[in-house]
Amino acid sequence: MTGLSDTMKNLFKNRWSRWINRRIPRSDLQTFSQKNIFILPTGAGVVFGLLLFIMLLTGINYQNSLIYLTTFLLGAVFVGAMHQTHRNLAGLELTLVQPGEGFAGDDIPFHFRLRAGRDDAIAILLSCEESCHAPVHVHSGQAQDVTLPVHSAHRGYLRPDRIRIETRFPFGLLKAWSWVRPVSAGVVFPRPVPAPEAFSTVDDGEESADARSVDGNDHADIRPWREGDLSQRVQWKRFARTGQMVVADWEGEQGSPHWLDFNAYPGADHELRLSYLAFLVNERGKSGARFGLNLPGQVIEPDSGPAHVARCLRVLATWGEERPRDATTEPHGTRKRRSAESPQTTKEGQV
């Protein structure tokens, strides 16, 4: 019986979702009207209605005019509240201004703009799953910006299936609500994980080759720190004693310190490698060092600055991912299996 009950619930839920999706197509701009506003009594409204019914029966039983007057007066209040609750959303326009960016596991800010119609929009509440924004009041003909945090589960594209907009003003006896189904998706970066020491397989050319010692010698050479060196290689104890920042440079190293390389961590799964690279990108960004990013099928030439850091993080976030499509049922975008050789095939692991 339990299995049959769960099947019926899932069937009803799927049919309800399909009906809502047909009624409210995906769009970054939604104007609310009678076609897409839903209204029902709240729990308090149901209790209020039952009390009115009991009062009506009492008035009929005792033929008491005062009970009749009170019952019809409160009933008129209920009907007036229903019209006012509906008017709070009628004519309201909700626009997704900018989808947010952030790291996996964090709340990603989505920026919306509310623009009221002929009537004031009072006590408007935006929510998505377990996240919500404090109620806002938008005056007639004016606009107000609202930021809604949306929780992210993993890296990639983040597109909420539905953003709920709701009001219970006045009295909280009824609730009017609707949804907006965004088209634009936010971007979730890999969660940074401190990276072990590894050396890039990418060479800078003759200049780096001339500066490299003969292969086969594995003793360390202490040299002054220079831009692009990994922070893990800095001799911090010596720095604490002398104030001089030096680096242990092992002879026989290969590759360039100016490159962050996906292939430098052959023992780690793909998602962990991306988390390592995200950590290193942040580290280089803080120090202002010049660096490039090497991924299978995609290379970003060495550069520096906040714009370069943001570009590298977006590439790490969307590597191997496809933008969400209307046919997908995943609430937080898509995840495609892929291999390291091709960005369109499998990837392993999750963060």
C-alpha cells in the first residue's frame, strides 16, 4: 500500500509540474495577471471560515439579528481581503536582472527587480526552496531591487526551476502566489581545495628551458622569490627568521610556474583537479601573479588581474558542462559524464 501511495503522489506531482510549466513558460521577465496568479485561504483563513459557518448556524438556530450582523460583516471583511490580496500581485512585474556567481556549497545571489503596476505591491515575498527574502513593499509605478540567495549543490550552471512570489496581505487570511521560471543561469565555481605541490607539464619555451637545471639532479637550490612561484614552495621559517622570502627550487623540475595545469595531478579525479586549480587561481589572484590555465580542450593564456581570475574561475565552473535546457528536470543544471581527453565526454567525481 505504501508503494502504491508513493506512486500516486509522484504521478500527481508530475502532472501538476507539467501543468504549471505549460501555464508559466520560462522567461526572465514575468508580469502577473489573472492568468498566472493563484489564491487560496491560509490555515488561519480556513479556521476563520469555519468560525463564520458556526456563527451562521448559531444565528439561524437562535434567530439572533446581532449574530447575523456580525457574521455578514466578518464575511464581507474576508471577501475584501481576498480582493486586496489578489491586487497585491496583479500588474506586478518581476525581472531577473543578473544571475549570480559563487563557489559550490555557497548561496548564489540572484538579482531581481520588482516593478509595481497601478496598485501598491505590499508584503511581497520571494523564495526558492529553503531560501527566502524578507517581504518588501513596492509603491505604485516604482521599482525595487531584491537579491535572493539560491543554494548551490555542485559546480556548473545554476538555474532554479521556479522562483516563488507570494503575498498574504492583509490579515494573512489568504495567500496569493505565482512563479517565475528563469531562462538565464548562474555559474557555480568549484569548491577550492588546497592543492598539493605539483609541476606544470606546460613549458614557456626557450627562456624557461635555459633557466632549468640539468635533469637528474634532485637537490634543492634556494633562490629569491619571484612572481608566479607557488606559495607552498616559499621557505616560511626562513622568512620568519630573516624577513627574506626565498623559494626551494629543485633541479630537474619541468614545466613553467606561470601555468596552472589540469594534467599536473594525474592521481586525482577530475572534480578534485578542478578544485585544486580553483584554489591556485584564487592564490595567484591574491598575489597579483601572472598565470595561465591549461585544461583539456581549452587554454587561457597567461595574464593577471581580477578580470583574468574571474574568467579562469568561470572556465573551471563550466568545463564539460552544458547550459540547462527546458527539457532538463535537474533543479541545478546538467552534469554530463566525460573523459579527460574530450570536454564533451565523461568526468568523474563531485565536489
